[in-house]
Amino acid sequence: MKKQIQLSASAESALKKLGRSIKTARIRRGITATSMAELMETTRVTLGSIEDGLPSVSMGHYIKALSVLGLDLRLTNILLEETTRV
């Protein structure tokens, strides 16, 4: 059986917020859950887990969801800004 991932309260909150944001972006774009899952090449169950902000979903699935929504470049820019600060 898989070991459950334990996150800090702040990390868990951030992941749930990311999931809600992905769901909101999907709905604003008029993309159904079924279509989104197909675009991501995954299942609706996995998409639901992403939108619920579950830590058991791979980071790759979260990135794929952001990519389908056109939000992956924002994440890249945020990370680049963070790594270039000294």
C-alpha cells in the first residue's frame, strides 16, 4: 500500500488553493471535466483529485493541467524570478 504524503498545514492549503484555481480556470474557459481529462490524457478521477488539491497526485499531472489551461508559463516565470533573486 502507498504511504500517505504528509504536508504541513500551509503546504496543504496552498495545494488546495492550486486545485481550486485550476478548476476555476477550467470552468471560465468553458472546458468540461471530461474534455479537460481528455486533453490531459488522464481520467476524470485524476482531474477531480487535482481540483481537490490532493497531494497523492503526481506533480506532472498538476503541471499538465496548468499547461492545458495555458498557465504553465506563469509557473515557470514565478520559479525563474525566485531562483534569480539573490
